[in-house]
Amino acid sequence: MVARLVIAAPSSGAGKTTVATGLMAAFAGRGLAVSPHKVGPDYIDPGYHALATGRPGRNLDAYMCGTGQIAPLFLHGARGCDLAVVEGVMGLYDGAADQGELASTAQVAKLLKAPVVLVVDASSQSRSVAALVHGFASWDPEVRIGGVILNKVATDRHEHLLREALGESGVPVLGVLRRAPAVATPSRHLGLVPVAERQAAAVAAVAAQAEQVRAGCDLEALLALARSAPALDAEPWSAEVGERLHAGGSGVPTRSAPAERLPTPRVAVAGGAAFTFSYAEHTELLTAAGAEVVTFDPLRDEALPEGTSGLVIGGGFPEMYGSELSANEPLRKAVAELAASGAPIAAECAGLLYLARSLDGNPMCGVLDADARMSERLTLGYRDAVAVNDSVVAPAGARMRGHEFHRTVIEPGAGALAAWGLRQPERRVEGFVQGGVHASYVHTHWAGSPEVAARFVEHCG
């Protein structure tokens, strides 16, 4: 039994991240072990959650990992915790395009049997708030909205009007938050600025969010609501090869344990301020598959970790650090040499750009015969992908689900051997398979296809 709350809102911009992060920090400050979670593919909010709780922020994505893995992944992350706080995505009932409730906060709340706290931006309404809350509370009877937190409330008089209106709704008010500039977190083209880029300021912002929540919310009532959640009929997810089940809860183990190798393959994983997008389960899966995982920072380290036999370069903001990444010529050459040796390299989005010949005119690693640049156009959405060619990530014909989120373009968009064929929103091929390199814009969550890590490590042997 894990006490748990889902923090949702009628729409984006209502203050979910502020409230969720503030609650995490406030409860952690009371000595509770708090497990942080985020619905959807977002990499940035979990960084703030980790700062608030001292534990890895973990994503719960029903599109990429399958509905059958949501409860197991939740229990894995919440193991040993007193409380779990799950931040939603977009509006409560918004999910994958043209997929009904799939990947919505509401669906995840139902899969977790968790009460929902609705964060409402009350800045431009008074009595209408009751109609809004009533609509959300009655839309799906399987979604239990256990309370409301009113955000951006202007005055005591405004608060009185809101409470009076909601008094007839049957949904209790569990918090009222005034406008507070100190809790704001700066944004740019892809959302919030990651923690790794503003560590001291991020610490201050999380502390301010915790103080705002402590002052404005009924923490005892919220904790009681969290403890009212029933037990889940599921087992915690495990990265151990023999215990993993395929996404969707099929009950069929994905593969047998690989033969023991000597020496242990060493997989280098890019980190630092330029490469902040990663899922904790990826490292856990690589380790369970027999690899030693070592993190390095392409902004600072002039060489790959000694003995590197495989390289993983995830997402992030290389476009913000193009000149610095370019200036680290020794590392760029080391990456190019590793690729030329045929060693496995898995690169997603920012990693794709780093492997290109150039990014906004700055020389990159030159592994791919392609050039990248910033664009005004936002590319965003879930992707249903099919592997076009055999690679270190997947055999030809394998299907995976992923997510694309960037304001850059790369030309050409695909190599002579493409990585993926995408089915929606339009049919196209993209990415590069070249020797041991698999590079693509598509972010994937390996907990949804755990065989990826084992396949990658096998190629490191």
C-alpha cells in the first residue's frame, strides 16, 4: 500500500508543476520519504521533482510503456516510500491525439486507483469555478477528484467568493495559493529550463514552492486523502532480465538472461547541462543486462570514459551549448573514432544533433553526413515507429512507440539506411543506421521495450 495523490488541472498553465513540486518538498521537509512521478514523456519536470525529494523523478507514460506497466513502474519507483505524488500532463482528460483517454492523467489516475487533486487557475473567475469543477468531477465517474487547490487567487475577497461557490459542489477546497513571483521557473522553447542549468536558482525556487504550499494548503487533509487510496493488485517492475514483462502486461518474459561476460561492457552515457533528458529505467536496464554504466559530460570531459564499449547520448539542449560542444574537439574526435570502430551508439534527438556534421554552423562529431539547425517550427507528438533496418537498438520490423519534441531540423532527415518508419501524424522515414550507430529524433522509453537494453549490451561484447 502506497499513499498517493495525482495532481491534475483543467489545462496546461494552471500551476500543476508548482503545486506538485511544492507538495513533494513540503512533505519531504516533514520527514516523509516522497516518491515523485510525472505523467507523460516530459524529462524536465522530473528534475525539479528529484530536487524536491532527493529521489529520481520517474515518468508514467501509458503510450510508450503500455497501460499494463503503469502500476508496476509506479510501485518500482515508490518502493519504501511513505507517499507518492504524481504530477499530471496537460488537462486532466487530455491524452495522445486520436487515442481517446490513452496516456491521459485521468487514465493513469484510474490505473493507479489514485485520488486526484485538481489545481484550478482562479485568476479570472469567481462563481464559475464551481461549474468548472463540477464538470471535471462528473465527466468520468471512475476518476475520483478528492479536492481542489485554487491557484493565483488575488485577494481575501476573491478567496471568499471562490470558497462560497465551491461549497455547493461537494468537492473540498484543500488549498488556496496567492500569486507568488518567487515560485516561478523560467521557460524557453521546449518548456522549463532544466535544473542542471540553474542549480542554485532551482533550489531557491523549489524552496519557495514548498513554503507557498505549506502556507496555503491543508497538508493533513491532503495526506489523509492520499492514504485513502486502496492497495494495487500489481507487482513492482524490475529491470532484472528474468523478471521483466513486455509492455501491456502480457505476462510473457521478454528474453532469457544473457550469458555472463568478462570483462563487463562499459556503457558511457552523456550527461551534464547539454544532455539532461534521460529516464532512470534506461540505466537500470543497461545495468541489469550486464553493463557498467558511466556518466560523462560532453561540455567538460575531453575523453570518453576509459574502456568505453558502447555510447548512449540522450536528449537535451545542445543548441544552447553549440559553441561549447564544438570547442571540445578532443571529445568530438573520440566519439567519431568510437563510431568508426563499429561500437554501438544509441542517440536520440540531442544525441542525433551531436553526431551530425554541424549544428547551427558549429562543427559537431561528424559521424553523420548531415547538418542541423534551429527552426521556428515545433515538432511535437507521440510516434508509432517501425524499425526500417537492423540496428543495435532493434531488428528490422520491430515496432516501438516514442515521442518527438524539438525545434530543430536535420538535413537530410534520414540516412541511406533509415532508423524508423513513422506511421503518424504522417508516414515518413527518419533517422540514421550506420554501422553500430542508431540515431533518431524519436525519444523512446525502454521500459516499454526492455529487450532494447539487452540487445544494445550484447553488441558491446
